[in-house]
Amino acid sequence: MSTTTTAPTGATPYRMTPEHRRVFVGLMLGMFVASISQTIVGPAMPRIVAELGGMAHYSWVATAAMLVSAIVVPVVGKLSDMFGRREFYLAGLVVFMIGSIISGLAPNFWTLVAGRAVQGLGMGTLMPLSQTIIGDIIPARQRGKYQGLMGAVFGVTSVAGPIAGGWITDHWGWRWLFFAALPVGIFAVFVIARFLHLEHTPHRGRIDVLGIVTLVPALVAILLATSWGGTTYPWGSAVIIGLLVVGGVLLAVFAWAELHAENPLLPLRLFRNSIFTASNIAAFALAMVMFAAIIYVPVFAQGVLGVDATASGLILMPMMLGLIVFGIVTGVLITKTGRYKEFMLLGTVVLTVGLWMLTRLGVDSSEWELTAAIAVMGTGLGMAMQQYTLVVQNAVSRADLGVGTATLQFFRNVGNTVGVAVFGSVMTNGLAGAIAGHLPPDLLEKAGGGLDNLDAGAALDPAATAGMPPQVLEAIRAGLADQLHATFMLGLPIMLVVFVATLAIRAIPLRETVHTAGEAQQEYLDTMAQSAPDKDYVPGLRHGDLGARTRERVLGIQLAMLARSAGRPDRPLLARAVAELGDGDVEKGRRILQHASLMLTSDDEHEVAAAERYAVELGRRAGVEGGLLSDALRQELAVRAAERTRQEVLTAVEPTVAERHAAVDLAQVRQAASELSTALLVDTVHPEEEPARA
């Protein structure tokens, strides 16, 4: 693999090496195999569920795969950081194909669900690792267009999948849908086994077993409660409440375990990074809306508009075309400009407009109106969806690249599952009443109690509609349209959450470099440092000079000296300041300084990672309005520094030296003092050490 790859402004545009191109092709094949399994089944799902079990089980064909995928993503992400990506990626492909075979041969509904769960195990491995490996080989500044291409793979499968899925369902039957990806999967295994070779330095530390055994059942309990609530069981039932309680307790144990684990499965310190947290919130909410649209738009097309499975697949095409075209265009623009937040915000607004258009549809709407709404949604998705991966990968260290990317994919998968379940609950709850509201009085009286068991399956199954009275069929379609209106309306406040979370993402420059695993330790502390111009280069002490790592070490020495001096009895003001840092506890404040110092001075990757949260906390406290110190202490410092009375110092704003003597460049004077202080700091902390020799 190549070493550091740079693409500074004005330099030759970044080009993949032949080795990286082959890896990228393999990743696209893996993404193709995983994503087509979701989209090819979409148009056929109403037919499948109508044949096997009715609308009560509708969401489970999708939920099973997404639930297992959500569970396995964080585990695989962490293990791939520890042991490497290649073996996990190949295993994910093989497991996915086994699940496809089980699904295609399923003799009953629950075997089909089991097969989809096995597919989800493979999907939960392939989807995050595809994005993570891109982060391994391509700089963040250049990554936008390549992740746009990866998004285009999803879009292509989403265009071809619904069309092929509808046609196959109408002509061959739905079982053949699960065999469609097998030839591509076999070829992908060959390509990746042959060409995917990534350098990897195994991480030290034990596997976080307690984290795994608490997180997995916690997620199962919570996602089952979300999926069953309001459909299989009432939300207030003992089963749902019990699952939520068990899930909540296990999550609390998991959080405790992660705070004390040597090598946590999901480092909670990542959530101290506001960029990481906001991106995950936005991706979660966006996934809820996106996947609910993919699942329930075909229901509207078939159940309300009365089109067949093939036509419902064609209606989804503009959404995926928008995702492809605007995903690629946005990625190229991000690479050219280095800006991404503006595109993401615009994408969320456009997506919201498309969703609003869906809420305006009813039983008298046309296929073209539905298609237009879906096209607008696809445009917004293309501008926003892939960029959250870019943002997260740019905000975390190289050591956390796998788990950071996997966490984002985990939130997306959970969002998919929760979205399908919640939107499905809104659709099915009250459906019988909505249908009854459109039945003529004589038919309503004749239906009696049998109306409670009436669902939309009759409108989705051509065999059932063949002999149905027109008034009943129209009532079912009108009632389904009413419920889907409420379902799509639910997406609008969720999109508001997406917009606010995206707005909260702090835009930081995209990295221009990518390092091999052997260089990850230096990137962790100084991601923007440049290669030395020669072996005897002189590190600069001014901001912007070469030698940023040296300046970090000097800052660490300064923090260590402050922590040490705060314990001396003749440093009362410093002790007060450090106590304020520690919420009134001087020792707590000293610990924050000591650990932040360790992060900046140590060259041990794991020692640095363990101390990171203290440096984050120190920076957070310094960034609040008014600064780190209280008003009272800042007043005291001003008075003591002036050696004058409080009345003289605090009742008027004094003119500065710079205002009175324009010839004095105080910025340069401060720089001189800073450079001289560097010598004093190193002398003070290391008084007996001789200068290092070559």
C-alpha cells in the first residue's frame, strides 16, 4: 500500500493506484450484493406477505434483516479495527449468500424471516466495512466523489432492483428474487479474495466481551419492542414494557462496561465530539424517513393506485436516479470546494419538500404525482445521505476509523428498523376504522365484527381482489390512503430533527492526507502535519510553521507545569483557577490537566486514546462563553496584574499600549515571549536532562 498521499490546493489531482482501483471495484461489488437484497424485494413484499401471513407481518421481512444488521455492525466495526478488514469482509459475503439461499427455499413465513436474518448478518458486515476501507485508502478531501460512487451503487441497485423485483414477481414468483444476487456475490468473493490486501497492525488489548454480551441482547429487546409495539402487542402490554425495561437495564450495564473496558466495543468518548454526535443523530432520523418511504411507497402504489408490482418498482426509479445523479455531483463538488455542510443542509430541505408532496397524495392522485414526490426526495437524499459518513470519518482519529464508521452505520440500521416499525404501526393502527369510514352503511352493517380483521392485504393481492365488490375495494383503498397520509405526515417532524442536527455539525477542513496503519499514531495527534522537507529541518514555534507536533508537546509541558504548580501553597490564584476547572475540586482540575498533558506529549497510541476525553473536556470548558475562569477570578487577576486598586482597574477601560504607541507590534512581542517561554518551560520541567543528540 502507498504511504502518505497528499493533494494540497494547486497540486496534481489525486489518482488511485492500480491496487486501490481493484480494491474499490471489489468494494462496489460487495455493496451491490448487500444493497440489492433490500431493493429487489421491496415491490414484491406486499405480494409475499399477502400470500404468507397478511399485513400484521408485513414489516418483518424487512425488519429481520435490519435488526440483525444493526446488532452486528458495531461488533464487526470494532473487531475489524483490532484484527483487520479483509477476513470479515469475505465472511460477510459468504454469510449473506447463505441467507439468500435460505430465503429463496423457505417453505413458510418464519423460515423466510430466518433467512432474511442471516442475510442481515452479512449486510451488517459488508455495508460499514465498505465505507471504512474507503477511509483506509482515500484522503477525506478526495473521498467525497468516491463515496458518491458508492452511493451510486446503492442507487443503481435501487433502480434496477425494484424493476427486476416487480417483473420477476409477476412472471416467475417471488422466490427467485433471493437467488438473483448469488452470481454477483460469487464473483465478488473471487475479486476481493484476490485483490483486497490491506496493511494492518493488530491493536493491543482484549476483546470487550462484556460489552458484546450486554449490547447484543439490549438491542434485540429494544428493537423487538419497537417492531412489535402497536402491531403484534399493544404498546402498554407486559411484553412491550418488559422488553423496554430489559433493554434499558442492559444498555445501562453496557455503558458502565464501556467506561471501564480496556478496549471498549463502542468508545463512549467519541460522543464527546459534537460533530460525531450530531452526524449520528441526523443519520438515524434520515434513515427512518428514507427506508419508510422505500417500504411504504410501493404499498401506496399497489394498494391505493392499484398498479402491479412491476409498475410500483418503476415509480421508485426517479428516487434512485436522484440519489445516483446528485450523489455523484455533490461528491465531485465537495472534492473541488472542500465544503460539505451547505450541500447537506440543502439536501435535507429538498427531501422535506418531497416528503411534503407525499402527504398531499390521496386516493384520487395519479402515478405521476407520486413519481414527482419520489423524485424530489431522491434529489435530497443524493445531496445529504453519503456526506454523514464523510463527516464522521473526517472527525475521528485513524485508530477509531472502523468503529466510528460502524457506529454511523449502526445508527442508520437502527433508524431503518425503527422507521419501518413506527411508520408501520401508524399505518396499521386504526386501518380497520379508516376503511369502515368509507364503506356504505348497508355494507358496514353487513360486515359487523368481521371488519376488525380487515386489512389492506386484500387490496395488495390480485387473487383476493378478483371477486371483491367494487364498493369494498374502493373503501379499502381510501382507508389505506388515509392511513398512509398519517404515516407520511409523521416524517415531517423527523426531518426537522435531521435539519437541526445537520445545522449543529461544526464544519472543519477535510483532511488532505491518508496514512498507512504504521503511521496512524502520528496522524492521531497531528493529522495535518506535513512531511519534513529534509532530515535536518528546524521545527517552528509560530502557528503555521512546520513542527506542529513540537508545539503540541510544548503545550503539554505547559499543562503539566500548571498542574504541578497548582499544588503549591504559594500559588493561590492558580489553585483557584484549577479548582474552577475541577468544579470546585483542585485535585480534579489537576487530574484534567495532567491527563490532557499526557495526551499531547505521549507517543503511545493507547495511552493517548485513554487520555483524549480529558483534553476534550478541557477544550470544551475553555470554549464556553466568557472562557474558562469565573468573572470574579478574572477581575482579581486584572487587579493583581496591575498592582493598583480595584476602583482604578475596574471602573474604566484603560487605553492599551498598542493604542498609544502604534509602532509597537504586540503580536510579534507576544510571539517573542512565547518562544522564550518555551525554553523556560522545557528547562523547568526537565532541568537535569541534556539536549538530545542525533
